[in-house]
Amino acid sequence: MFNPIEPADMVVAIGRAARSAARSADGTQTAFDQAQLLSAYSASRHIAAELTRYGPPLEAFREAILAQLRQAIAEGAPGVAGREELADVETALANGHAAIEVGAAVATLLEILRRADAPWCASLQTTVRQQLRALAEAEVDALASEVR
């Protein structure tokens, strides 16, 4: 998941919503307070699913993209003007494990591939998009599963 909200930020947001609802002036909850608490519950389920189930699919995605990129680099990356950009993406993918790091590297890779005029670039773009689709499906599965 390429969610720009880090888990710690999500936990803070959940806590603020719960605190706000708990501190109602007269001890009664308004409809808004109840909605805030339900949103906090939903967000907590989301973050729990992300923390417990999303790591392996993200890592498998990262490794698959990295392997394909390394193969392209080893073959000389014909048709790509800025091969050093590909090397930078390869380094970012090799060193980045957080979703936001992987997402940034993949976005850069897709931009490089769009600018290039080589058949293998179009093929790799298609493969990356297919893997992104599979990753999104894995995220949906993780979020749909019950977290205990």
C-alpha cells in the first residue's frame, strides 16, 4: 500500500478522535461523536491489517520489480537515455522497504519508462502495472479480513 500516512500518524489521528469524543462536555455523545468513534474504530482496523498482513505482499512486489529492473540494466537498458536514472531507481528499490519508499521508486521507474522509446520499456510498464494491480488486490484482501 502506498499510503502517505505513516502508521504512527494514523495512530495519533485515531487517538485524537477517541479523545475528542470522550471529552464531550456533558458526558453524552452526539451523533458526530459516535461517527468519530466509529471512524476511529475503522481506522484502527485498517492500520492493524496493514501492520499485520501487508508486509509480505509489498516485499514480494518490491523484489519482483527489482529483479526485472536489474535484468533490464544487465542487458544494457537499450533505448533509455538516462541509464543512471535506472540505477538510482534500482538503488532506491534495493534500500527502500517502506511502502512510501517503494511507491516513490516505482513512480520514478514508470516515468522513465514512459519517456523511453524501446519495446522492452512498454513491456516492463505493462508488467509493473499488472503487479501493482495484484498488490492492490492483496491490500483489499488484507483490509477485508478480520483482524483480532
